Amino acid sequence: MEEQSKNKISEEEKQVHGKPSRKKGGLITMPFIFANEMCEKMAVVGFHSNMISYLTTELHLPLTKAANTLTNFAGTSSLTPLVGAFIADSFAGRFWTITFASIIYQIGMTLLTISAIIPTLRPPPCKGEEVCVVADTAQLSVLYIALLLGAIGSGGIRPCVVAFGADQFDESDPEQTTKPWNYFNWFYFIIGAAVLVAVTVLVYIQDNVGWGLGLGIPTLAMFLSVIAFVGGFQLYRHLHPSGSPFARLIQVAVAAFHKRKLSMVDHTLLYCNDEVDAPISLDGILTHTKHMSFLDKAAIKTEQDNLKSGQIPNPWRLSTVHRVEELKSVIRMGPIGASGILLFTAYAQQGTFSLEQAKTTNRYLTKSFQIPAGSMSVFTTIAMLCTIVFYDRIFVKIARKFTGLERGITFLHRMGIGFVISFIATLIAGFVEIKRKQVALDHGLLDKPNTVIPISFIWLIPQYSLHGVAEAFMSIGSLEFFYDQAPESMRSTAMALFWMSISIGNYASTLLVTLVHKFSAKPDGSNWLPDKNLNQGRLEYFYWLITLLQAINFAYYLWCAKIYTYKPVQVRHTKEISGSISDELQLSK
């Protein structure tokens, strides 16, 4: 059975014509994976970083409807990874899931590019002071179909590409010097570099050259990303799927329910079978934890199980300790993952209301060059990139001297720092909005929403930059947390949980915007979040509402982090020279 588990990696890693073949995976695969992700991310961000402008200026949608359309799309794109993760972990594998999902995404991008080129697929341009014609049902249908295809494609790419890259590093190999936490930093740095190109070059082209070319370039980039990814097929370390992880979780729950009336026994008497668990425990066996002991009853052996020597038990009646601990790990991850929702709600405002703020400011660097409003997120990206380099090259080394941890600080500490910085970012954003409106009032521009206010865009840099710093801590910390603490056979699913928290964060933004817009409306027509004139609104109140919610959320996170139990793994190291095998219990932190 143990040999069968090793076959789950790939037959290419076996001997070829009697000679040992090169080990699959490792650093040699990174150029292919990073090239794919850089092109893919440049395509995605190039499409959506400035999409609010496309919806309001080309399709003439009201601001709140356009904002909700984007956050709904972002939410759906982050929810479909649950389906993609299920497909990858159950039967398709990560490589093929990524490949076919990328093709679907490519079709959606091509459709949206065509709609930007053909005039009949969008309403006529606005003329003077006339009321603009809003896109009709047919024109919006093309948009929604393109966005839906993009969301489906994202469902296969997002949960798999991060985990697939981390799979290339075998943690059970004592000769493996590169750790997954290093990879996550590099991965996010590559994403940041791609985003930087998208929000500068592509957004500039969209605003100053045309949407046809501005959307065509990321469409081509997406095509190149597929070619780059498939090109490394022979070098990858392929971890083949081991059946539905959701089925195993349900089996444990059913077995525990059947045996709910049994008295608990000593944990050393619970059922363990390394051979049965071999295909889903290549990196090590999960050991027993004392929490959620009611689930341990699924591993109690009874006469009704009719278990004979060498027989594989009925998983609906009897589960191993490893499988029980898989379910416990998933349950324990839930509260921590949920705590990140409000951070993504705050982050979502950069692509909507913060961008609308930027449109009203003086963004000229020289007399002839103006920064596009959609490129303001470049400051978020630069701050994130600088923070990643600082964290990986300086902060970790300093922290390691005090904590003794190889990664410097735990991922829970890293996430906590991100929460605090995000809180500060939204707090500052409210005060900047007050300043912006005061300048508008001083110059008599409150009733002129399309006139540039004589205030520099530099005032917006702090809130954009702090969100970038927060992302470097919180988002990468979350990736580390979900990948490290999830059962190894469910890592695509774990990445989907990360994206699901982003999804819920975007939906929460939609709900929050809708509720605030509805309940802040007054008989005189004033509103915190007006559709036509941001100068007449109370955007600062909205930012501070998010700040208050984040403060409450941070208190909740501290409580979750305090009671959290790290995943204990019995890691087996095999030394090829001596052939010796040693077991070591590790707590993943």
C-alpha cells in the first residue's frame, strides 16, 4: 500500500530504463509556473483594475450599479474555486484543472474584447449635457456572459495554481532547502510585478488609446500564459488526486454520528492504519488532538465493524485517526479564515470609491502627463512589493533571532499585523475624504462632480500604500495558513477557502454599499454614497463604518488565534544513502 501511495506522485519519477531519473519539481519548474501566473495575473488585473471606468464611461451604468456589478463578479470569481478545488482534488488533478480553466477564461476575455471593439455591442457616446444612454439588455448580456466565463475560469485557476507551485517542493525531503513559505513570498512578488504592469501600462492604454487595444493586450497575455504553463509539463511534480476529500469528511461525520452513544476510550486505542491512509498522507500522518473529542468516536473499533486482520474497513462506519483529524483541521481553520472577510471588504473599495476619489484630484506629474485614476493602485502594488522584499530579506532574519522560528513569526502573527495596518488605512481614508471635500468647498466645486478639484493625488497615496502593506502581511499569511494547516490531500480545497473569504468579502461590500446607500438616503436627496456627485456625499462615514467593523473583527481574530490548535504531523524522513527512516512529530506554525 505504501508503494501505491508513492505511485500517486508520478511514474516519471521512477527509474527510466533501470537508471534513476531526475526528481520532478523543485526550482527548475518555477520559471514556467511564474511565467504563467505573471501573464495570467496581468491579464486579469488589466481587465478589471479599470473596469469601473469602462462600465461608467462606455456602458454608462450608474456608479453604485457598476460598483456592485464588479464586486458581485469578484465575489463569484472567488466562490467558484470551491468547485474547481473539488474537481482538482477529486479526480482531475491540479495541472489539468488549471489548463482547461485557463482556456475558458481565455474565451471570456476574447468575448469582452470583441464587445469593446464592435460599436453595436455598447451604447452610443454621450453628447454634451444630454442624458447618456445606458447599455440595453442585449449589450449587458454580452458583458455578463464574458464575466461569467471569467468567473468559471477563475474557479479552476485560483485554488490550484498556488498549491501546484508549492507542491513542487517536497517538505519530507531533508535535502530540500527551499520551503513553501519562501515560495509564497516569491509567488506574491510575481503577482505584484504583473499587477504593476497592468495598472500602469494597460490602464494608460485603456484611458488614452482605446479599450479595444487595452483589453486585447491582456487577452493575448492570457493566451501566452497557457502556453508557458503547458510547456513545463515534463518537469512538474504531479500529485495525483486521491478521491473526493469532501466524501472523506462526510464519512467521518456519519461514522461519528452512528457511534455517538459510545463511551469515549483512550486515544491510544483509536483505529489507525497507515496503509489505508498512505495515498493521502505522503508528507506525514496526522496525530490525535484532544479537541472535538465527539468526532473521535468515528475511530472507535466495535464488534459491529466486523474488522478482520488486513481488511479495509467500511469508511462510513469506521475512520482512521488521520481522517478524523482531517475533519478537525478543516473545522479549526474556519473561524480564522472567516476573520479575513472584512479586510477584503475594505480592500474592495480601492477599485470603486477610492478610484472615484482619484478621478476628482489633480493627477498631473508634468504639464503633459497625467496618472490615470485606474493606475492609482500602483501605489498599493509598490508598497506590497517593497514590504515582501523587506519581510523576506530583513524582517524574517531579525525575528528569527527572537522567536527561533525558521519563518520568523507564525502566520497567525503575520495575519494579525495585516489586520492592524488595514484598520489604519481605512481610518486615514476617512480623514483624506474630509480634506478633499473641504478643498472642493473652498473653490466652489461641490456641485461640479466632473471638475477636477485643486488637490494633489498625493493625499490618496497613504491609504493606497497602507492597503498594500496590509496585503503583504495578511494575504500571504492567509495563503501560508490555509496551505500549511489543511490536510495535504485538500490543499486545493484550502486555497479555495482562501478565495471564498475574498468572495464573501466582496459580497459583504456589495451588501454594505447597498444598505448604506438605502438607509443613509434623506428626503432632500442627500446620501452617504450618491450616484452622481461624490462631493455631496459622506464617504468618510462609510470608511469609518468599515474601520469600526474591522476593530470588532480584530478582537474576534485575537480570540480565535489564542484558542487555535496547530496541526500535528508525524513526519517521516527517509535518507537515501543509509536507507534509514526516522519519524518526527511537528507542529505546523
